[in-house]
Amino acid sequence: MTGRVFKFLVVADGTPESRLAAYFAALRAQHTGAKVALLAVIQPADFHHWIGVSAEMEREAREQAEALLQELGEEVMQETDAPSEYIIREGDLRVELMHLIEEDHDIRILCLGAAPGGNPGPLVGALARGGRGMFGKRSIPVAVVPGSMTRQDVLDIA
């Protein structure tokens, strides 16, 4: 036994389904002694005409990501009594997710929320299409939490 604590990774994008996935991860972490890691990926500002405007857009995006992680982390802490790990990356969501999973071997399970209705979201959609290369060379289990579930439904299964 190495004494390392494994992590449930949640992609935090501010949607109700990502909050539900974080709730699921928090409950599972509480039951298993794991930690919850929250990932926010900032899309790079594609505004190069005025450098000051681009820098301001990037600063605002980072502030929003930090606020989202803080808020979601407080919700997770209510369930686990343990702080979450906050991770902010800049770039393409799939690429940054793949790099993070390859880099951090303490991440053992990816928890995603699926949007109710037609389009479940880009990551869940990619998984449904086969997910080839989604995690690079490292494979991990993925828990997909349907956005149509209630918190009570999640509590009953977690």
C-alpha cells in the first residue's frame, strides 16, 4: 500500500449535470476515502486584434473558472468534509483532459454529467461514439451521471 489517495475527477463546466456529477463523486469519495478533483478548462481567447482586450478576456475567464471551482468545491466539502483539488487548464477540453489523466495517476475514475435530452455534451458524446484516444494511452473507468436524475436518485445509488 502506497498511502496515496485516489481521485474522482469531475469536469466542472457550470451546468446542472456537472454539479450532479460532482455530487455523485463527493458521495463516492466519502464512501471510499477518495478525494474529488475538479477540472475547469478555459478556452483560449481567440481575439488577437488588441492584446489588452485578449488579456482582459483571459483574466475574466480565469476568474469565472476559479469562482466556479470554489462554489462547486464548497458543495463537495459539505458531503466529504475534505477540500477538493482545483485544476484549471487552458486549451481544448478533450486535449487537456487527456493530458491530465496521463499525468496524474491518482485519478482513477472520471465522473461526467450527461445533459438530459438530445445532446448529452461533448465528452459523453465522444464516449458514446467509441471514445478512441480520448484518454491517450491510459484507460480509466468513466461514471456517467444522467442529468435527468435527482439528487435523491444519486444518493440512493452512490
